[in-house]
Amino acid sequence: MIHDCSLGEFMIAAIARTIEDGKLAFHGFGSPLVQLAMHVAKRTHAPNMVLIAGATYGVDPDPPFLAPTSNDWVMDRGASSSLDIEELFDLAAAGRMGRMFLSGLQIDKWGNCNVTRLGKSKLALKLPGGGGGCNLSCDVQHLTLWTTGHRSPPDSAGKRRFRLVEVCDFVTNLGHRTADGRDRRELGHRGQGPEWLVTDLGLFDFDPEGHARLQALYPDITVEEVRENTGFEVRTAGPVAVLPAPDRETVALIRRLDPLRVHEHEIRPDDRGRRFAVA
């Protein structure tokens, strides 16, 4: 009998809940949390979603398990067909991609993401780059952002390096406002920008101005902890809720899909011991 779940399993369920039935959803390389969330959604509340698999671009695959890398053809097993990368971008440009998932080493208050570089006037660290996320963030109907690095412990000098920052050093993927403050709607992009941000501390949506807004917390987190670990003003819209835990069936599904516990590599070691009672 399943009595509790891990932070990773909780996050997978939270990300899965941002996926609507009947929509085409895509995630590229990198995140086992998101890959599992898509398969959980497909097998639970969103059976009619169209799932485009990671690096293989398979349509509605049914893999037996999550591979240690998204660039593994086992993730394409059972697919009804597959896309070329050009077709994937065409789907987004035509407004037919309903949801995509993006993250970054920096995510700012407007939902801009940085996976290009740290350092503004001088390069401090070169990052892998966006892999087409810049285009897709402008075209996809809705974006779910996520990060497992919201918690930002102070260093020996008492300074925190925030993952959620006031301003990104470089904007790779567009949120609700540009670096010079223009609303994305002024630019005429098809996509509506970030809708949700799921972190290891809580769940955010975005207010009418496009600013991240705290909606819910994990049962073991307080609003004050979120404020301490966030580099911008934490807005709320009234009382902050507690995130609903996944039910036993969802946790069992995650464990069946990920027998190797691949997703735990995405969770900070200090957070892997966090446990929550299941619904």
C-alpha cells in the first residue's frame, strides 16, 4: 500500500495537472519530470491529448519505462507516427501546439527564461542555449515553466544565488514582457506566454500584468520561505492554498513508468528526503 510520495512525484503530478485534454503538448530534451508528467496526464485526466515525445518527435508513444536519456528510441515505442523538426515548428507557428514546457538557470518575474549565459556586461558562465525555445515560446499557445532550483541556500558569505530573479541576465525564451518592459501582446506573437510555474517550493500563475503570482505551497513550505528564496517581490491574490497531493493511483503509475527512478536526478539531494502523505 502506498502511503506517501516524494517531492519529485508531487512535482510530476503538479506539472501533469497543467496539461489540458485534447491539446497537443510537447517537451524537448532534458527533464524526466516533464516527460513523466506528460505520460501521467495522458493516462489519467487527458486521454485525448496529443503527446509529442522529446527528441524523437514520436506522436502518442507508449514506452514501457522512462529511459535515462530523452534521446532514446525506447521513448518512441508505440508511436502512431513521428514528426520532422520542421513539422514541429510549423505546428507551433500555425497555432496548433497547445502547451510546451520550459525552464532556465534564471526565470524572472515576467516568466522570461535564461538558458544562454550568466553575466550581463561580462560573460560569467556559458549555458547550453535555447534549442529553438526562443521561437516556440512566442508561438505555443500556453507555457508551463518549472524548476527544481527555487530554493536558494545562502553561501558562506550569506549571499543567495536566486533561480527566480528580478531580471534575467539574458532572455532566451520570452515571457510576458521583454527586457525593455514591452508587453508581449505589443509584438503580435501568436502564443499567450507562461500560464504556470511549478517549483520545488510552490505553484505560481501570472497576474493580468504578466507578473508571477504565488498560488499554492507544498505542505511543508511557508510563504516566508518562498519570499526568502525568490529574487523578486512575491505577489499573491488572497490566501495561499496548499497544493493537493497526488493520489495513490498516480504515484503507483509514476513508479511503474520510472522503475529506475531517473527523475530523482533532477531533484536536489537535500530535497530527496521530503515526503508527503498521498491523497
